[in-house]
Amino acid sequence: MAEVLGLGVTHYPPLSGTDDNLTRVFRGALADPKLPAELRDPASWPERARREWAEDEGVAAGKAHRAALLEGFRRTRAALDEFQPDVVLIWGDDQYENFREDLVPPYAVQIYDDLTVHPWRHADESSNMKGKPNVWGEGENTERLIRGHRPFARHLVEGLLARHIDVPYSYEPLHHPGLAHAFLNTVLYLDYDREGFDYPVVTFPLNCYGRKVISFQGNISPLGVERELDPPSPSPARIMDVGAAVARICADSPYRVAIVASSSWSHSFLVDSTMRLFPDSAADEKMYDALVAADYPVWENTTLADAEKAGQQELLNWWALLGAMRELGRAPSWTSFVASNIFVSNKVFAVYDAEQR
């Protein structure tokens, strides 16, 4: 039996930018002409939002938010380095990067060779970093080698098909050069201190945005704009089943595998009940409490409609991780909930040890 490490992180795009970029999405929501006038007044906001906005319009809170995220990444990177995986499998969402009009699968395995990527040359609108300075001061000519692991990826696909999970796969990107930002940001942030990241990576994109993948084309939609919605994404319960199958394949394989779920939780710009200003923190706190307690039925019984209403589309990546950890009988050994009202989303970090302690 091979060992499997479980990790949960975020790929929050503004983290790769400078501090003045952290409130960009929130400022855009405030400037929406359809936003009710009373919501432009901080006096009407939740207490956390008022505290974060403060007198400096989020500057000090942004620095504290970045520090909390870096603590999470350093903790998860330490767990990864201690584990020394043969391969890192990442679940992330595709936001109109490779899943486009010509093919939108429910999920896929990308069986890539080593890739030389240019993070800033290829940053597109879905990463919120096109044409913006990054925190490392890296230019468009900056290159990163992301190692692949074809033997493991092929083994994973064969194992899923044998378990009657019909999974598409690809040997090269369809539209987006290199890696979509959910995966590239995960690597960049796990190497935030630029010490190097030499672990082979296999990417497993999910169609998290479902009804909004083509109609929104990876962009934030203003209030009052009506769009023809697409067919939905897979249900949380189905994604948990996929995650469970992946865990069993990994555990029965000859490889040491780190399984990573990468996403922020409720996204403010998807939550109609807050007029797209704030995330649905109550929904996130419910799911987080269940994660900490390893209360898997709460996760399995949450419907896709529940997730969409709460702006938790990207949480499907974590549903895959929770399905995997349930299959292996694991509870998290460490977690962190980084709360925020004005920095788009709450973020969560988690470590599931390879051997339950």
C-alpha cells in the first residue's frame, strides 16, 4: 500500500499581485452602477467588512490577510517536503481556459510531459493578473519548469476507467498555454519563497463553474446582466465518488502521492444574496466545521444548488479531496480558516497526514 498525503490550499489570484491589488474585486463591486446606494455605505456592511475596510480602505487588513495566507502555504509546503512525494496530484477548476465551446467535460486528467511555462506572459483575465505587477517582481520572460509524470497519470486514467468512471484525458493543452491558473498558482504559492519546486505534477481539472463556464467566459458578471446559462457541473456527491476512486487507486499504486485541492471557498462575486459584495461566510463556516470534525455526510448531502447559491462553485475541488480522505478513513491533522469579507473569499488550508496519528 502506497502512502497518500492530503492537502487543501487556495490559488487566490490577487496573492500573486502587489498589496494594492487585493481590494480590486471589492472596489469593482462597489462601483457597479446596479449596486443599491445603501450598500456603498460601510455602515450597512457586516462587522468584519467594516473592520477590514477601516480608515485605510483595506491596506492594513490586506497585509494581515497576506501574512495569514503565507503561514498556510508554508505549513502545507512543510508537510509536502516532509512527505517527499513521487507525484503531486492537483484538483483545480478550469475557468474557460481549456474547457471552452468545443468541449466542456465534467473533469479530465491532463497527461502532460514536462512543461516550461511563462506565468506572466500567459496570465489571462481569469487569473486577474494580465498586465499587472506581481509580488516577486518577475517579468514576462520569467520561466518555470513544471515537471510532469506520465506513468502515474496514465495509471490513474486506467484505474478510473476500470472503476467505471469515464474520465477524459489529454496529452497537451487545448487552448491555454502551459497550465491553467488554478494549477500554476498552486505551484507558485507553494514555492512563494522561491526555494524551488521539483515535484512532478499531474493536473486534474474539474468543471466547477458549470452553468457559468461558457456564458461567463471566466469573467465576473456585473449586476443586472442576464446570460444564457450552461448545463451544470457534476454534483458534490459525484465528485466525492471520483475523489474516493482516485484515493483508492493512489493507495494501491507504487507511488507516494500528495493529493491537493486548490480553491478559495465562497466567492463574493457569485453570491446574489449579498449583492455580490461579500462571500457567504455562514455557508463556509458550516462546511469548515464539518471538515474539522470529519463529518463527511454534511459534505455529501450538500446539493449543487446549495453550493451555487453560496458561491461555492470552486469548492468542488475540496469535495474531491473530502471524498478521497473519507475513502482512506482520514481526519485532518491541521486546518486554518482565513476569514475575509473584502478580499473576495474565505480561504482554508488543511493537512491530512499520510499516516493517521
